[in-house]
Amino acid sequence: MKHLLTRTAMAAALAVGAMAAEAKDDIIIAMQLEPPHLDPTSAAAQAIDSVVYTNIFEGLTRFMGDGSVVPGLAESWEISDDGTVYTFKLRDGVTFHDGTTMDAEDVKFSLDRALAEDSTNAQKGLFAGITSVEVVDPLTVKVTLDGPNGNFLFNMAWGDAVIVAPESIENIKQNPVGTGAYAFSEWVQGDKITLTRNSDYWGEAPALASATFKFINDPTAAFASVMAEDVDVFTGFPAPENLPQFEADPRFQVLVGSTEGETILSTNNKQPPFDNLKVRQAVAHAIDRQAIIDGAMFGLGTPIGTHFAPHNPAYVDLTAQSAYDPEKAKALLAEAGFADGFETTLHLPPPSYARRGGEIIAAQLAQVGIKAEIINVEWAQWLETVFRGKNFGLTIVSHTEPMDIGIYANPDYYFQYDNPEFQALLDKLNKTTDPDMRTQLMGDAQKIIADDAVNGYLFQLAAITVAKAGVQGLWANAPTAAVDLTGISWAE
């Protein structure tokens, strides 16, 4: 009997040893949208940052899961007394995934590229105040601004401001080469992107050896994939009606947090009749926000009346200004010369908030005489037709960039809002460092775009993640569009 017990104990020990040796170090993360390419510095697609932010590419600073801005490739910086010169000290020993050194020349190349007249950076406003970028030595770079900018370190944390290298820029869209904890491995178009751990990473080695991003567009297929445990995590889960089922299943965890995603009925301000303020106001009053939140998002979402996140301390609740009032909408249309209504287009990209919300909004607009032709488009088509081509009447999209009200100061942005008063206010905001004054100016900015009914402000998008119970380190909130792999691991 003693001999038998010893053999049993040995077998158990071997089994435990085998389990430890096979501890899970890979992960499959599903998301609804596939990136059009993998260069975050030349497109507005959130899906790009979701894959590459902090994983492949890094900036001088970076966002953490709590929204704070911390050092990234810059380990420290000094700011001149007048707030116009930032001298960044770069981390020593950082290399790109191709083995080339990351130094001050690469920072200058990246910022100069974003500033260039022919730049395709979707957020050129982040760099507008830069007058010069100088290499002091290989690990020191000096950035001079045309005036103090209280947002500058915040701006440098955006995915649009990551550091890239001239040696690998030609193929960046299909073969991204960064400095991050993970290197690009494979892209099977229409299916998945695989990243592998960077053994030469300058920072702390991440727990996961590899990560695969799977693209599952259909909400029904998304539900099936999670229930079958074919994926480990589904970020931006597109079928919120299924959450109670996951919450009741011990195999899964459900995270519902906040995002920076202002979901809006974007309006082409230069296309008649939307160049008429009364028409835009009519559209705003024709929309029942809560019906959209309930119908498209099953109650998950916070109503907004301007382009600002409700969780931000500077948020001003202006929802009452554009309250649901179809009779008022009809009266405004009549005053604008459209008593019988008009026809327009409503371009809807793939996310559920757009496709489901679009059906509801089209019905609401029809009740006041506005006939919106629904045009379902894939993400690449939306970027080409709406964002770059500006060939649309209405569209629905969630702007997930952090505190991005500055886009309204760019008259060339896709909804083509051109208000010199707003532009001057944003310039003043950028040059203001006093916290109380910045809060006041941000409130003024919110009020201007609400008064101008630039867009139909719907709701703040909730961050919805469904994951297996053993996954640790996921962001509950989404202060920027990112799936930060560096903090994710499996419970032992």
C-alpha cells in the first residue's frame, strides 16, 4: 500500500508539473472591426489603435488604463519657464523591432512627418503649435511651440503621435515596425492579426508570449464565439443584449466601463440643407436619445448634448438644449423653408451602435419629414467616402479619441464646421495652463458647438468587454482606443 501511495503522489506531482509547464501564455482577442491598415499616424480608424497602441508602437508619453499620462519613450522632460520649449530625455537602449536604434532623429522624423504639408495624419491639430523639432544629442530632443500648450504632453500620448522610423516607414501599413513589447507577426486579411513578444523590449517583459486579434463583425457570431470559448476576450462586444447570460455564467467575466467615445449623428455642415442652422437644430430635436440607447445599446450609454465625455470634470450637461421635441423640429424645418421635409443620406459603418442606432434614427427623422436613405458601408468605404471624401449627408460614428473637442477647430475635418470664434477659443485654450481657466474655456467650447448644433449628439459609448474568467489585467475603461497587452495575464 505504501508503494502504491508513493506512485500516486509521484503521478500527481508530475501532473502539476506538466500543468505549470503548460501555463497559458497566449490569448485570442476578438473585436468587431478589422483595421484598414496598421499605421496609426495616417488614418482615423479606431481599430488600428486597438491593435497597435502600446503593443507595437509607443509615443513620447502614453495613456494608462485610468486615463493618466505617464512617460513613454521619453523618460523625462523639462519645460521652459514660458511653457514654449519641451526638452525630452529619451530612454537609452531602445531599439525598433528591426534592430535599428530609436533615438532623437526618429522623434524629429516622426513629428516633422506629422507636421508636413502633405501629412495624412488624421489629427494634425495635435502638432499645429510646433514650430521646430531639434536634435540636441542622440537621446535629447527639443520641441519648440508657438505658445504655451497645456495639452502638449497629453497630445503626445495619442496613437497619432507614436514614434516611427524612416528605415521602415515605406511598409508601415502592412508591416508595422515599432518599439513596443510586441512585434507584428502575421496578418490574415479578413480573419486575424498575430503579435509576438519582443524579446529585446526596453521595458518589463509582458506575461503573454503572443496575442491574436480576431475580427468578428456579426453580433450573432460574436455571441457564438464567446459562448463556445473560441476566443478568450471580446472587446467592444457588439451584442449588449447577451450580457446577462454571460454574467450568470461562471466561465466568464463582464466588464462595463466608460470610453471617450462620443457617439454622434455626424452632419455635413457644408452640404445643403445642413448648412442651415435651423435644419441642424430640427435634426437635433427630432432625435430621442434614450430610445436610441435603449434600442441599440440595451440601456448602456450616457446621453450627451455636446462633444465631451460626461466623466470629465469639465463636462457641461447641455442635453436639455436639444431635447426630443418632434413638433419643434417640424416648426424649425418650416422656418427654414422645408415644411414638407427633404431627403438625405445616412451612411452607417459596421458597429452595432451605428447599424442598430441608424435604423432608429431614420424612423425618428421620418416622423418630422426627413427621409434618410440608409447606406450600409464597410469601414474602409466609410473612411474613403465619408471621412476623406466628405460625400455624405448624415452618418453615425463614435469618436473614441480622448478629449477631442479640438476637431471642431479644423474646418477641413469631415463634418466641415467652420467657426472662427470657436477656432480662436480653442487656440486660447491650448495656450492656457491655469486649470480653472481651462475648465471655463472647455465649458465655453462645449456651449458653442451645442448652440450651432454642429452634429446630433447622442450618447457616450460604454466600454463592453466579455472575457474568460481567468484573464487578468484588462482595461475596464477605455481612456483611448487600445487593447493594452502589456498588463494582461492568465490567473494561475
